[in-house]
Amino acid sequence: MTQDSAIARNVAPLAAALVMATVFLFLPQVLNDGDTYWHMATGEWILAHVRVPDRDVFSYTQAGRPWVAHEWLSEALMALAARLAGWAGVTALFAIAMGGAAWMLVRRLSLRLGGLTLITTTVLALACMSGSLLARPHLFMLPMLIAWTIEMLTARDEHRAPRLWFALLMILWANLHGSWVFGLVVAGAFGLEALAEPNADKLKVLRGWGLFGLVSLVCAAITPHGPAALLFPFQVTSMAVLPHITEWRAEDFSHVSTFAMVLLATLFVCLGRGVKVPTVRLLLLLTLLLMGLQHIRHQLVLAAIAPLLLAGPLAEALGHEPARPKPSRALLAGFGMACVLLLGARLALPLQRVDGLNSPVTALDSVPAELRTQPVLNGYGLGGYLIYKGVKPFIDGRADMYGDAFSKRYFQAVEPDPVALRKLLADYRVAWTIFTPDDPVVALLDQDPAWRRIHADPYAVVHRRVN
């Protein structure tokens, strides 16, 4: 192993952790998601009532309807961080989660890869994650998924079943985010690989991996919602309304995206260097790729797992030798000091929410207090902010609760369909509306004499019914 390779293996994991932590601490775009607001509001409700809500307490269109807060633990953590240090505390919470995930990922890669290959793989993996870097519960999935996959890889390397106690991680994972199902898929794939291994003791493999899978499934059901929570991920992915939601849309190759560039670079290296991936791992990789192409939100899962699956085959193709990096005490001390300085700087600097994407601060402030209490028709991405500010929205990001029929009617009306829009406004006795300026429904409301603009800025337009 060359000196340059050794330096890269020692430095890359710590550098990756610092980069991801810095992004979350200081890049405003990580808060540009309307769902962050309703997650915060849910967490605050949980802390205030010391229980998990089982009914809708936020909207006026679905008030009292059964609703399961599947990400309750993430939401409670977000609200607790906000109580302790405001929005700076929220960004610090996610910075710790993302920094830890990046360190685990690159630390594992550094065992097989070094030098420029390790650096390039790290950059591509983190770049592929960039589109999903938003302060929402789905990011707590990343350290869970990476730690889980590393345990499966280690078990296979040592020709054993995963450690049974590791299945307990599922309890935490299932209460943080519904992505726990990916853990079972990964475990199942590696279990199948172990079973298919030549000269494997089939009974021993079935007993070890089977028991681990069963315990993992039982642990995933240990939530406030019980075994019914096991069906939630499948219920969401089967909804017909998903194409209307940006993160659930398919990857669009009509323009060059970060994901497209990373995918092409990976294919270029793997095909050019003759990288050979074991059959079961290749099937898992292709399955994740298909999901990433079908739904943008699954690209984060692909970015986390693909490098771990490809590291070994890539190292063999390029002639990299395995190594066990040992960062010096000075390097670790410098890393620790940098972490303290970054967190200190973030907590020392006030972080206030101002007008921005899905944050119509000025627009909502312009709405008279008495009007805010009346029925509103809002843009899908603005519902979270309304909830956060105590206004009951027409709709928000909880598509699973609103259901296909209601959501389909809403999207049809605001696309807009003039007839469907008028009926929707009448049926729910809507008194005011708030949409982003580029929402097509804004122009229709401008042309309707029954509605008058009372506020407009680059982030939101507000109309009020005048007759």
C-alpha cells in the first residue's frame, strides 16, 4: 500500500463526515421542504401530550380521521432539538446523523479501496445523496441502513450469520422511519447468498439467517402501532396519487442530473474495468437501481448500498489490497476539534426561518387573523408551514392519511380543472387560498371575479373570496 493510499484511507472517512455535517449545519437548502414543518409540529404535539397521535389533529378536511404517525420518534427528536436550540438545534441533529452515516460508509470503503479510487467513490456516493439532503425523518434511515448493510457484509466475510443482538436495531429503525423494510430485503439477499454458497451447511445457514430474519421482523413490529405498522410501507408505495408528488416521480433523463452523471460514471468504470459482482449482490443492486429509477426518493438508498456492494469487486478489478486504516491521534484530535467548532458556530449563530421555498412567511403574515381561522385551499407543499403556524390546511404532505380519492380530487382541481376547482371551493366553503406563484391555479383565480388577490411575493400568492 502506497503512502498516498494510506493517507486517503485515514483521511477520507473523517473528511466525508465533516463535509456532510457542514452541509447540514450551514446550507439553507436543507430546510427547503414543506414536510419538515409538519414533522416538527407532530413532534411538538407528541412532547406536549406525551403520546403518539392516532387521529388527525392538524387539517380541517380530515379532522379526527385515523392517522398513524409512523415516524413519531424522529419527529419527537426534531421537536426536542428545536426546544433546546431552535432551528440551529434541528440542523445540528441532522448534521450528527449524516456525519455519522458518511463516516461509517467511507470507513467501510477504506478497508478495500484507497487513493484516488476511494476519493472518487466517496465523492460520487455523497453527490448522489445530495438531492435527498433535507431535514426530514428519512435521513435518520441512512445511518441505520449503512450500519445494517455493513453488519451483513461482515457476516458474509466471516462466513457466519449476523449477530442476533443486531436485530434489535430494527426497533429503533421502525420507530424512526418506514424504510426498515430495506433492512429485511438486504438481510434476505445476503442470507440467500450464504445459502447458495458451494459446500454451505444449508441447515446451519437456514437456522442462523432465518432466526435473524424472524427476530428482525418481530422487532420491526415493536412500535406504538403494533404489527399493523408492517403494512405501512407497502400501502404508501401502492398509492395511485404518487406521480403528483415530486419525490415519488420517476427519474427524468430529459436533462442532465447529478444522479445521471453518477450512474454513467459508475457504469463506465465497472464496464471498462471488468468489475464482476456476485450474482445475488448484482440482483440486489439492479433491484435498487430499478427502484431509484422509478422513484427519486429511493436514490438515497441506492447511493448508500451500491458503494458497499461494489467496493470488493472494484478492489479486485483494480488490484487494491485490503487494509485496516489507523488514523493518528493528531488526526482524530483535529477532527474532534473541527466538529466542536462547527457545532459551536452553528449554535452561536441565530437561525431564523425567512421567506423561501415552501416557507411563505410574509404571505401568511399578511393574512388577517380572522381569515386564518376560515377554510383555506393551499398548495401541496405549503400545507406543512400552515400546520407549523397553527393554521389548519386543506392538504399537506401526509398523503397516506388523505388517501387516493381525496388527493386525486385535489390535484385535478388545482392543475387546474375550472369545473372541479369551483366545486371543490364550494363544497369546502373555502374563504382564502395560498399557492406558490408558479402554480397554474393562481392564474385561474386571478380571472375569477369572486376572488381577489390580497398578497403576492416571489414565494406565495394569497387570494380572498369577495362574494
